[in-house]
Amino acid sequence: MGKKLTPDLPRIAFAIVAASLLLLFPLASMQLIIIGLAAFAGYVLFKNKELDTHTSLNIDLPKK
């Protein structure tokens, strides 16, 4: 599971920082604060990064 959630170094760093903050401040509100901070940091750090190209997903649905 760890390989799929944190496949690269920036995501590993985010996960370690988030886990460390939760261990230092075990509050329920800290979870929301960390999510907000991570979203803001991700936007600032990766706003100019190009997205990977997506492949189309072909699904055949049976007709009734």
C-alpha cells in the first residue's frame, strides 16, 4: 500500500511530515489543519508541473 500512496520523494516527505505532526499534536482538529496545509503546499509547489497524460478507459456496458 505504501508504494501506491507514496511512489515518489515529494509524497513521501508529505507523509512523514504529516505523521510527525500528528504524533506531536494528537488532536482531532490537527488532522484538518494538516490536510489544509498539505493542500496549500501541494498547490504552491506543484502548480506549474505538467500532468501525466491520461489514457482513455474503454468500458463496454451491456445493453438491456
